[in-house]
Amino acid sequence: MLYLIPLSILVYVLYRASVTFSDLYLHPLRHIPGPKLWIAFPILRHISHITGNLEIDTRAFHTKYGEAVRIGPDEVSFITAQAWKDIYGHGQPQMRKVRSSASNPLDIISANGPDHTRHRRSLAHAFSARGLQAQEPILIEYVDKLIARLHGIAESQLPANMVKWYNLTTFDLIGDLAYGESFGGLESSEYHHWVAAIFDSVRVLAVIALKDAYPLISKLFTLFVPGRLAEARKKHLDHSRELVEKRLKSNTDRGHADFMQSMLRHRGEKEGLTDQELEANANILIIAGSETTATLLSGVTFWLLRTPKAMEKVVHEVRSLMKTEKDITFNNVTANLPYMLACINEGLRMYPPVPSGLRRISPPTPVEVSGYKISPNTKLSVHQISAYTSPLNFHDLDRFVPERWLPEEMNNPSSPFYNDKRDVLQPFSFGPRNCIGKNLAYNEMRLILARILWNFDLELCQESWRWNEQKSYALWDKPALMFIATLAAVEDCNPPSYVSLHGEECNEFNEPNDPEVAGTSDARPITRGLGSAIKHLRARGGGSLRSCLRGFDMYFAYTVITTGIGIGISTLIGFVTKSHFGVLLGHFIASMLLPTWLMAWVHHMIANKPPRRNLRQMPGLRNWSKIAPAATLYNGLLCAFLAVPGTFSSPAKFIVGNSIVVLVNAGHGVSFGDLLIGILSLLVFPLVTFPARAIFIRVAASMLPEEDEPIVPFGRRFGGKSLAGGGQLSIRDAWTSFEWAARVRFVKTILKAVAIEAALFVAMILLILGGLGIMSFASSIQASHS
């Protein structure tokens, strides 16, 4: 009987050989190219899936074979826009979804035909325009929590994992919308055990697909699958059931159309959902509504950090159009941020949350898909990552170029992106069974991204430079996306509280009726005007008038000393040169002797409560070389401009303070022309020299000691250009990192300060003239009496 064993093996080998030959050369799909090994041995596809390489391998096949690839005996993958319409579109019988033993026919993802329509109708209210508007306050609540936590991270200057924070936010939000309660991730800074189980359970799906195809062989593979993965999937389903049961027992109306309330609207009716269907949908919505959104946000953030020009453009758009953080709402981000939408679309192209294809089964009769004849019962899909990164569809496919989605590029025949096949991008699927949560996802992504870009400057850590090189198990297996955040230079006169990495609140939310913060509840930048700055300083200084004069004594001493030194030097130089330029040169030399004093004054102004007394804040001599280039630019430009009126006026002596010019007659009186030129110089030179002044202040601010807490949060690293407290911000970086919106506010503030200075100058002149008039009048009366 032993001869039966080799005979059985021979028969099986001959059978497999005949099947393989038939699949390769006689099958109705033989006209479609593809990898012959995968067609002959379909198990190779499952091995690729289990090892996380399926998307990489499929993309390589499309690069080699073209727009249609046969990746199995009865499976074809497409990357064309027409395939979306033919497989998933309207106007034809819907193809059945490919199910596995892991699929739940009771949820909206797996349901077909009338059942899918019934599920979609039950959720329609929650995802309607009115439902989304009602959910906005909930979304803002969780985004506020995210921003608060990121404030703590920015304050610490420690690297953090953006993938984790995005996931914590989206899972907390979707837990609230689906089950009526948050998972508490943003409060604890850790994943809820059920959320962690979701990540583990996703990997099991590849093993389940192998089991369905090869029940016997799969038992061998199962031996190498960690038991925790199967246990994680069981925990995931059990906890989902518990949450739904809890929500059904409470059955409370929360005042807005969350998912469960929407599904409960027709409970008990013929077209309503059963309790088992409610549970299945709530479970699937957690994954579909959180993991995918967090994935896209992670991908967009990564590619923006890898593409500085795109980051600069989108940050400028957000900060210039959203004047305050409160302006960042559903309506505003949808209507006013086209470049950010382009960035999101480009992120969806480069890093789609679901990189694989959504498989369908062709009908029992032959069909045509994208021009190819397809035999009955063939598995079909549009493989997303392959379609979105194919040279057949997109120019410059491996570069992150948001401009390709802007109308000026789309409608310009001379643009290299004019012929991009943009309608192939369908990350939310296509047709009557596309993702019902598309609008919620776009609102959520825009709001979160805009708030982060408004609040923070981000820097990618070196270890995450190749973050996009990932494996996939239906969903991406995302590694940590490490970043360093600094507070953006968009000051908030009443900044929100932030939470430290240890979970302790660093400062409490300000109460609007608190007398210490009265008048500072407006969330606009304090640099928008002198009035708001004065209110802010008074609030931080306990409400006293003296708080409005902080730094005056230090600056006055600096002015007196530099002026005295300058006069002394100019006396010697003036004796030699007999020119008013000696005064200016003397002032320049005096100012360059004490630039660290002026830097200490900047630190005194921007620090909340300096731990050292004024004079002890003076930086050491080792900092002179760091601040000297900015001081040279500022003082050099200042003196050069002040030299102009002396060039055109009669000889005069200029006594130069830091920002005032006093014309003193050399014995002949001052002509009207000289006086006019002097006054014009006084009024105009702050505007001409404002870039140099701004650069000096920003360079000095980058050298603020670590122990000093800034009175207004700002990014000490200036977008990664300067090491915190290290004073390594260059003149060029000090200017290029200065946002246009901040420049405008700075100029406006200078204009107001100059106007006040001019008004005081005129008032002083009038008082002097009035006093002289009174004295002259009194003298004339006295003379007449004599």
C-alpha cells in the first residue's frame, strides 16, 4: 500500500500542473498581463499580505505591466479613473463586495444591495450638513484638548510622536460621536486598552484571508501568529458590544446628531437597524472614522515637514487669513484655505489612508472594465497607492506638490501638471457606496491641521526622515512620527492653558471675570495695537500703571550712557573732522560697545518675571559676538539714515540718542528748512529702519535664557532655526521666519508709537513757545511799569 503515497503525490502534482497551465494560457483573463508566479501560486499574494508587502509588490507590478494587472488566477487590479466608474459607479448593478470570515455582514462596510441602502439611510442624519454643523462644538472641544497638550510639549522642547497625538484625538472624538463617551486618551496621554487592541487586530485580517483561501495550510501559519493578536481581536469585539449596550440603556438625547442617535431614529421599525446591526456599525465606525483620519493627518504633516516651501505657504495662508484662533471654524477653513485643501489632497495622493483596493466580484456575465474584457466572478479593484503614484496618472509623481490641485495649474495648458488625471483620486471610494463620512473627515482634517499650523512651528526629527517607508496590513503600519514643536510667533493675549508631559496643568484657564485678567480675554494677538498691549501688560503686572512702564528705567539708562559715550567720542572725532558725521560715528561706536545691554532690555521686556534684577540680566561678554552682527545692521542703518538730513541742511550738530535727533544751532539759529528736514527724519526713520529693528529683537529673543518664562508664548526655536537659548538665529533666518502678518502688526505699532512721539514733540514745542510768550509778555509789562 505504500506505493499509493507517491502515486497520490504524482496525481496531485499533475493536477496542479494542469490547473497552473490552464490559469496561465487558457483562462479568459490570460490577455491581461501580470506576474506569472502569483497567477500560478496564489498563496504568494497572501504571503505578501501577511508580511506587510502587498501594496509595495502590487505597485511594482503596475509599474512593470501597466494600468491593468492580473495579480491572481481570478483577480485583476486597475489604476484608471474609468475603472472607478465601471467597478463602483452609478447607473449599473452594483458588484458584490468580497467577504472573508472576518467580515460582519451586519455592518455597513460588508452589506450589499438593499441592506447597504438601509444602513446608509439610518446614518444619513448624522452625516448631513445640519448634523455636521451640530457636531462642530464637540470637534472643537477635542481639538482644544489636543492644542493644550501640544502646548505642554512645545514648552518642554522634547520630541514627541505626532502619530500618537493624532490617534488619541480622533479616537476620543469618534468614541464620543459613536458611543457617547470619550476614550480619555488626551487626558491620560495613553491609548485606551480597546484602542490598542484595534491596532493589533488589524494584522489578524491578513491571516484570516489566508485561512479562507487555504484552510489546511493556514493552520501552519497560525502557529507563528502571536496569541495576543487573536486575543486582541476578541477584546475589541467584546468591548464594542459592552459600549453599545451601555449606550442603548441610557438612550439619552445629547442635543446633537451623533452616530448612535441617528441609528436609533428608526429603531424597532421595519427599515430600522437591529441591535446587532447597531453594534456592528458602531464598531466599524470607530476604525473607519478615526484611524483613517489620523493616518491622513500624519501623512500630510510628514510631507509638509519634508517640503519646506509647501509648509511655508500653507502656514502663511492659515496665519494671514485666520486673524484669530477663533476664526478657525468649519465654514472658514472650507471657504478660505484653498492651499491647505490642496495639501490635504496631495497628502491623500501620496499617502492614502487605505492604500489597497476595495475588492468587488464581477457579475455572472462578462463585463468590460476600463476597456478590458472581464470574465464572470472575477475579483476586481482599483489599487489606490498604485493609481495615485503612477506616471500614467501624475507628473512628478514622487514629489509632494500641492500646486497640482490649484485651479491655476489645473487650467493652464503650459503647466506640467495640466495632464494629471486627477479624477483617479478617490480615497473615499466612488459611487453610491462611497464613504458616508467623507464630509466629516474633510472638516475634521482641515480644522485640526489649521489649528496646529496656527499655533505651532514644527520640525521633523532625523529618525523620522524616512517615515513613509512602511508596511501595510490593509491599513498602514505607522511608525512613530517624531517632531519638535515650538509655539508660533502668533501671540495670544490670553493664551489657553497647556498641560505638561506629566499630565499636570501648567496654568489654569483664565476666568473672564477675574480682575487680574480683565480686559485680556480677547484672543487676538496682543501686538495688534498699543491699547491691547497695555491691557496685557497691566493684567500681567497686577493692574498698576507702573507695569505699563516696564523696562523704561533700563532703556533710559542705556540711552543716557550711550549718548554720553557717543558725545565724548564725537567730540574727539568732531575736533578732527569738523563734521556732523562725527556725532553719528560716535553714537555708532557707543552703541556697538553696549549691544548686550540692549539685548538684556529685550529679555526684560519679553520675560514674564525675570529671576534676576535688571543689571544682573546683562548677558556675558561671550554673547557680544552673537548679537554684534544684528546690532551692526541696526545701528549702522540707523546712523546712515540720520546722516541724510545733515547732508542737505546747513552745518549743525546732532546729538543722537537711540531714536531721537535734536538739532542745535551752531550759532546762527536753525532755518525752517533744517527744522523741517529734522522733523521729517524723526518721523520717517523708524519706518525705514524697522526691518533692522525687528531682526535685532528676534535675534535677541532667540537668546532668552531657558529659565526665563516669556510673557507671551513664542517659538524659541524659530521653526528649528535656533537652538533654544543658544542665540544661533542668523540675520537671514530672523527675517525669513518673521511672518507677514506679524510684520504688518509691527509696522502698525511703530506708526502709532511715532504718532504719539510726534504729538508729544509738538505739545512740548507748544508748551515751550507758550512759556516763552508768557515770559515775553510779563517782561514787556514789567518794562512798561518801569
